[in-house]
Amino acid sequence: MAQLRASTSSTVPQYRQLAQGNAFQLGIGSALATVLIWSGFLLSMRAGAISALTTYDLALMRFVLPALVLLPWMIRDWSRVVATSKWVLAGIVIGAGVPFFYLSSIGASFAPAAHSGLLIPGTFPLFVTGIAVLVFKEPISKQRLTGLICIAIGVLSLVAASLLEVGSQIWKGDLIFLMASLLWALYTLCLRLAGLPPLAITGFLCTVSSAALLVLYGLGYANTGLTETPITTVAIQFTIQAVFVGIVAGFTYGFAINRIGAELSAALGSLTPVVVALLAIFVLHEPFTLSTFLGLGLVCGGVLLASGFSFRSVFSR
């Protein structure tokens, strides 16, 4: 029996092996907690884009404090970190570090929060599957292909509607969000391949990103609007970026990826666009257009299909 289990396990790629029992349920809970934090992050990026705060200000909040707080965990597991493939580490740093952060911030200056919620967490399963097929030669089932087609149609409808708005620059934000989504897909796959403790790899990500920000400062690319921003706004942004996104979500997302895999995490992450769109109406007073509604339905439904999500598979483990 032990040999049979070992044989079965060996036929499944390491990055697709999932936890069982309570560990699986904890992974589900961590993914849902991450959804709430992501929603707050995307709303805060839009709020930051329309305030005096600069992208550099927000990036400092996002990476520096978490790097300091998580330093002990990074040092404790440093031998495991350096033993990981340099390409995988590079994918993690690029996919969720300064490049991703800057793209998210720049996109938020053009497009509403509902679009960021729809296009970043909503479409990265499309990129995850593309990478999995091209790099890992994974087959695509009919259900998964149908889901990916729904996602693509939803994205195209949203971008097309943005292009048709005369004088609008929302389409620029949409395209930038898609680039950010591609980076997040790279991060998700590399995080799963690394299999490192969440706090250790998050500390590594934040430390490298903080170093990159220091380089930008040395090159003269750092500008700040902190002195022109109300202290309440700064405090709210700091709490969201540094504490919740930088530390808490770094752990919950890494934990979820390691326990329930990239596909199921993506399926639960499809709730993010819904939460962001609803909160944007009440918090940022953004309009909820017909194109957003249609795109939301297609993308969220597509993510569920593409991931093979089913409630039976969740509660039977």
C-alpha cells in the first residue's frame, strides 16, 4: 500500500500535490482571508492614485516594514531559500515585488478599482494555465478550456468598452492591469514550485524589494507626497500596505498555495473582483457599469470552470 501511494504521488507534479483533511480546510480559510486583504489592497491603490501619495511612498509602506518584521524568519530558513532555484526566486521577486507594485499603481491612476479587481486576480488563472501548458506541457480539459474562453471574452469585452469611451484613458489602465496579472501568475507558480515557508519567502521578497527601492532612490527616481497628504490617509494606507498586504497576506497566500494549490486558490480568488466592485461603489463612489457587470460574470464564472472548482471536492477532503 505504501508503495502504491508513493507511486501515485510520483505521477503528480510536486506543485500540484494538495494537502488533506484539516490542513486543506485551513488552506481554504487562508485563501478567503487573502481575498479580503487583496480587495482592501486594490481599493487602497486606487485611493492612493487619486491622493498626493506617490507610488514610491506606497511601495515603501508595502515592503520596508514587512522586511524588518519578517527578517528573523528569513534568517532562520536562509539555507532553504538559497538552495532554491535562482530562476524561481527571481520569478517570486519580479512577480510580486516592485515591478508588480508599480504596474498596479500606474494602472490604478487610469482605471477604476473595479477594473483592477477584475483584471488582476480575475485573469491571472489564464496566464497560470498558459505557463503550465507551455512550460510543464500540461493537457487542458474541455471544462478548463471553456473557462479560459469565458475569461478571455470577459476581458476583451471590458477592454473594448473602455476603448469605445471617447477621450477616456481607462483602456491604458486595463492593459497595465493585464501586465500586472501576468506577473502575479509568474509569482503564484514560482511560489508553489519553491514550497518555502510563507513567512521566510515573504521576508525575502520584501527585503529584495526594499533594496530595489533604495537603488531607485539613489538614482533619483524617488519622489514623495507624504507631507501633502492628511495623516489619516497615510495611517490607513500604512496599515493596509505594510501590515495586512505586506505581512498577513504574504503568509495567508503562501499558506494557501502550499496547501490547496494554484488552481483552487485562483478559483477562490475569483471572489476578489466581486468584493472590490461592491466596495468601490460604497467606498470610492465608483459607478458600476453594464460592461463591468458582464465582464465580472464572465471572468468569475470562467475562473471557476478553469480551476475545476467544486464544493464536493472542497468538503470531501
